[in-house]
Amino acid sequence: MGKVRTRFAPSPTGWLHLGNARTAIFSYLFARHHGGDFILRIEDTDKERSKKEYEESLIEDLAWLGIEWDEFYRQSERFDLYSEYAQKLLKSGHAYPCFCTPEEIEKEREEARKKGVPYRYSGRCRHLSPDEVEKLKKEGKPFAIRFKVPQNRTVVFEDLVKGHIAINTDDFGDFVIVRSDGSPTYNFVVVVDDALMGITHVIRGEDHIPNTPKQILVYEALGFEVPKFAHLPVILGEDRSKLSKRHGAVSVRAYREEGYMPEALFNYLCLLGWSPPEEGREIFSKEELIKLFELKDVNDSPAVFNKEKLRWMNSVYIREIIPLDTLLERAIPFLERAGYDVSDKEYVKKVLEHTRDSFDTLSEMTERLRPFFVDEFEIEPELWAFLDDEKAIEVLELFLKKIDEKKPSTPEEVKKLAKEIQKTLRVKPPKIWKPLRIALTGETEGVGIDILIALLPEEKIRKRIKRVLEKLV
Ligand code: GLU
């Protein structure tokens, strides 16, 4: 096998969907596994639906996922090339000008609808004589260019995931390769590009299987070598319908904004349809995936997206895998957006070090870490009622006194201090922890209160407890 070259060819008509991201990842892993090249090609021939903003976000999201490309192309910059190849096909008789108007085509479609058969172009303009063509051109009639599809031929290919596929050309009619406005269509440019870019393996979603025979015919007509194809099964939602917006967040961007780790999303998406050789194992670094990934291990049936599983995997990355400094760097913008003061990076780092096992995403982190950053909060009336108790007040007063003597600076020291209070006042542990938690956070649950007391600066602890005591006594 020569050098492997694969590509990811998104159309910039929306945010990067999880399914497309998985296609990009598989294509990338396959290239890297074989020491080959991975190419990013923006397919923006549809001028109306393509948007710069989507192109930018696709590029950003791919880079965020850790996918690096060796070459970059944009189809809108290659129109001259496509027209050159369209001319070649006209000259060799593999394509012909079609003067049918949109109304005429619509009429054909309508007839097919009435008969309940799939639409196929009638091939009317296929039979125009050269003189007729010249005449119509002279009259200035707009024309498209259609590919002349051989009749009743079975096009076969061995898909590297789906196996043997055979489709008869009678299932589709002569298809347009250049529209009457001069813009070339997907099934044509994809072949010109994949051939000229030396793509050896076309890896893409299975929704493109019906396009593949058309493309094979174009390869043959242009005398290009046909690449290998691998069509990936769709991703389904929990209800086993195709994963879509109905299932909640489906764009890479949404997960990024929710505070998912790119490494976790990359890892999780790989498990959607690919079975690692070592059964039972689920956590893999990118390097390991590059080493292990083979197309033969991609399942040919659909994979089901499970958000809870992704969330769990994200928590594993946050808790155990991401280096603390990286976690800090990623957490800061989330904390800043919540309005927290993060100027003391050492403090934030310490907080993360002790609390990283208590949230699954960075947006959840923002909520959970509030007591570490926010001094002003309301205490609900029923919680006041709990604090307004002789023992609770005694606990808070003694705690304050102890803090004045020496502020515990580790969770262990905090626990020791709680034991001392417990002994002195003869109270059970919940009677100590609950009033402290309410006074320091305004809540009855959340991150470990021992961690909060150990890390929160002394003056803040004092301020929060005093504020409560002032109201109680
Ligand atoms: N632009 C096409 C898409 O986004 C690319 C299909 C292909 O990979 O050939 O579906």
C-alpha cells in the first residue's frame, strides 16, 4: 500500500455535529495509524447555505478536539479546476448540456410522484444533436451539464465497513454535475478533489452510500483510480432514531460550552461504532487510539449515543487524567464568566486539586465551587430555623474561637478540630457539620465542608460565621 491519505470534507452549513466529528476522528486515526496524511477540505460549493461563521467554528472545534490536518483546501477556491474537468467530460462524451428548465424538471418530478416511482431524469437532452445544442446555446438558453449514466449496469464496490455493495445504475438517472448558474455539484467535485488530492481511503457517513456509484462512474470517466470506501454507520439517540436536535445537544460546540474535556469527547466518540481489541477497556489516550485503530474493528450496525456515559467519561478525565495545570487553565474562563474573582491562581488551583472529583463538567464545577468564591448569599428561613438553636450557636461560637487560635489548613486538621468540638460540647458530628455548612455556604449540601474550611481564607470564614452569629444572638 502506498502512503495512506484520508480527508474530512465538511460542508460549512451548520455547527460540527457529533456524527461528523466521529467521522473526522476515524478518518484522522486511520491516516495516523498508517503513518499517512490527513486532509481538511471545506466543501462550500453551495454558496447559499455555506457560511463563513460555520467554517470558522468547524475549524475551531476540530482543533479543539485535537485533530491536526496536514493540508487544507476550500472548494470555492477551485472552481476553475472543476470547470476544466467538466469540459473534459463534455469532450469525451461522458457528459452533455441539458437545457431543461426548472419548470420542465418539476413536471417530470410531479409525474413520478403521481405514479409513485422514484424520480429519474428522462434523459431528454441526451439526444440533442450537435446542431440543436449549438442553436440553443446561440439563443443564450441557460444549461446545466449532466453526466451520462450507462444504463442497467451494476456498480459494485467492497466497502471496508459495510462489505459488498452493488447498486444498479437504473436506480438513478443522468445527474447534474454543473448547475445552470455554473456552480459544480457535490458528486462531481468530490471526485475531482479526492482524485487530485490522492485520497486513498474515503471515510464518511453511510448516508453517502447511494452517492458512491455515481462517483465511481465519474472516476472511471475521468480515468482516475477509484479509492477505497469506508462508510460509517449512523449514530442513534437512546430511542434508536437518528441522533438529532430532538435528543438534546448534538454539536461539538454545545459540549465544549458545557465544559467537556476535548480528550473525553474524542475518546467517547471513538467508542461509538469502534470496538477496541481489548474488551472491557474504555479509557484511551489519542496516542493509544492511533496505535489501535483499524477499520476492521468498526461495527457495521448503528451505535447508540449515551449522554450519561459521556458525562461519566468526562468526570474520569477531570478527576484523574487531565493535568492540574491544564484543568486550571480550562476552568478559569468558566469561573470568570460566573463573575468569580480568580486573580489568585494558586488559590484556584488548590481548590481544583481538592474538588476535581466532585463535578462532571466545568459548568457543574461553577455551581459547586460557588462557596469558594462568593461571600454574599441568602440563607433560607427554614435553615435559619435550624441555626437558631442553642447547640448550633455554641458550635459556631466555639469554632470561631478555635479558628482564632489556629486556622486548620488541611481537611485532616479540620476533621480533628471538629472532633475536639464534638468532645467539648458533647454533640454528634451532624450537629457540627450542618450548622457550619449552612453558615459558610447557605446550603445543606455541596462540596466537602472540611475542604472548604481548610482552603477558604481565614478572614472569609470569620466574616461568614460572625454575620450569622450577629443575627442569632
Ligand atoms: N460535504 C459532504 C458532507 O458533509 C462530504 C461527504 C464526503 O465525505 O464525501 O456530507
